[in-house]
Amino acid sequence: AINMEWGNFRCAHLPYTEYDLALDAESLNPNEQ
């Protein structure tokens, strides 16, 4: 088994896509993960 969970993957070097922003807005912890 391989755990592919990537929690709290904030990085100033990678751009956010519209999908990242939409998923974050609907999450239980917006702007925290």
C-alpha cells in the first residue's frame, strides 16, 4: 500500500489552479491546507 495523501502542500513556487482554489474554498479548513 502506498499513501498518496498530500496534506498541507503549500508552496510559493507552484501556482494555484482554479481547481486548487475551488477545492480549498469547499474544504473543511479553507486557507489552511
